[in-house]
Amino acid sequence: MVKKKLQKNKKRVKIKKKEVVFPYLKDLLVACGIVLFLLMIASSFYFKGIKIDGYGMMPTLRDKDIVVAKKTKAIKRFDIVVLKIGNKQQVRRVIGLSDELVQYKDDVLIIDGTPIDEKFIINGINESQYSGKSFTEDFSSGGVSGLSRIPKGYYLVLGDNRPYATDSRHYGLVAERNIIGIIMMRLLPVNDIKAY
């Protein structure tokens, strides 16, 4: 008789444990679902996943890399941006800002008469100069836009792989409304994750 009571008590304890665990599990799953839903909504307004197509940003970004872009209007020099050119998306680096005179002379970036270092392409410049070639052709923002200075609301963008990139030298200045966002991070390949 005592054994039967103990067995009944054990069954009650097991049932109570299940009753206690399952309500918390249900709440946890509901909370996780809500958080996931909110993240999906936030990402559609604030972030965008992009697959790199092409070699215009080598060696910084390679073909088929997956990156995350933050949607913002606060664009600075040397930001890597996603832009809309026609019906395609491109990733390029911002070189010239509104109301600046941008020139390239002998592989040196000159903005409003001041030389500016481009550390992210120094290896490409050195290799080109070693072989007697120019990494970035000489040009000015006036030759790209027809105006001496970059107009308000426009940017001059270039690919890091200057000899082969299609950029502002080919399609002109980029309007701010055509910039989708700034690259924040490379997610794939996993062995090369990097924040920018």
C-alpha cells in the first residue's frame, strides 16, 4: 500500500514537472518568434544583404562575397556603398563628396588641391608603378560631370580595382537617391568575415 502511494506521488511529481516546463517553453517560443519577426521587419528598413557581382572592388571585396549594407544618408569619403545604376546594383567606394574638386594625377588623389592617401589600394598602385603602368588614369571631376566641382547631392565613386572597374569615370556622378546603403560587414565567405 505504501509502495502504491509512493508510485502515485511520483507520477504526480512527473506530471507537475511537465506542466511547469511546457508553459515556459511555449512562452519562450512565442517570444523568440516575436523577436525574429521584429528583426525581419527592421532588416527590411535598415539593412540589406547584397551578393557582390564582379571584380570591380578587388581585393577589398571579391565576386560572390555576401555583405550587409546599412541604409543611411550619412555618407563619408571612402565609405563602400551599394548603388543603383539603371536596373543593376553595384558596390563602389565614395571618393568625391559634394562641392569638391577631385583630380587624379600620377596615381595620387587630389581633393581641392590637397593630396589624399588611399591606403586600401596601395598594393595595386605599387604593382602598377613597378610594371610602368598607371593604376588610376589621370582625370578630374570636371571631366566626369562637365562641372569643375561635384554638385550638391552627388558623389564620385570608384572601384578599388581601378584598371578594370566600371565606375563614375564611365557612368558619371552618382545621385544620393541612387545610393542604397553603406557596406558594414562581409558575412561570406565565413573564413573572411570583416567589418568595414
